[in-house]
Amino acid sequence: MKTNSNALLGVLVLLTIVIVTIVTFSLGCAETPAIPENTTEIESNSEYVYGNAVVEQTDVLILESFPVQVHVSVTGYLPDGCTQLDEELIKFNNEDNSFTVNLTTRRPADELCTETIVPFQSTVILDVYGLEKGTYKVDVNGIKGHFELQTDNIIPE
């Protein structure tokens, strides 16, 4: 009877060692975090990986001043602890009175990072001086908004 319990104990110890070894190797061989589906990788070089920020909400703020100033408050998240906001590229289209804002990100290519999303808030300043009164569209990484200028945004001479 003592031999059977020793054999059973040996099998349990061996099984525990195998499980601990498998779990240890699994955790030690982590892959580089994937870019979320709604984020697109723009460019990769040896030092950094560039992409687009995930934007969840935008609020267009018209400041009480003349000439009028327009700021866009942007909230969203970054896919990991190493990714940072990089640039804001702003284009204005005269034909359809629209601003397109592209918020890009930058992440070190070979750095191990925390795999948790990191919220961000940023303010984008739109250059609206000289625009005529009317309604204008704003698109920040696919999230759309609009604002209206009540008068032409030019200081009369």
C-alpha cells in the first residue's frame, strides 16, 4: 500500500513540474502586441512603428472671441503603455467646407510594453481665421462633427 501512495505522489509531483514548465515557457514567450483592428499601421522603421490613434469622441468648441477660435477636444485611447501621440495632420477642403484631422501615434519597435489601453485627451486647434460664415465639417480619425460660424471670421479693416 505504501508503494502505491509513493508512486501516486511521484506522478503528481511529475505532473506539477510539467504544468509549471509549460506555463513558464508560455509566459516567457510573449508576442509583440497586435495593433487593434480599428487602428492602422502607417509605417514601420527600425526604431518606431507609426499608426493612427483610436478616437472615441470629439467635441467642437467655439471660443467666445473675435476673430472666432475653434478647438476640437478629442478623447480616445492608445493600444499599450509605450504608444504615444505623435503628430496631428490637419487639412482643410474649400470645396465642401471640411477639416480632416489625422492623429498619428508612435511606438518603439522593439520595446516590451504593458498590454493595457491608455486613455488620452488632446485639443486640436483649427485655423478658422478668414473663413466665411457657414457650416463646417470636422473629421478626426473617422469621428465626425461640425460647427457653424455665425459671421465671416475676418477683422474688418
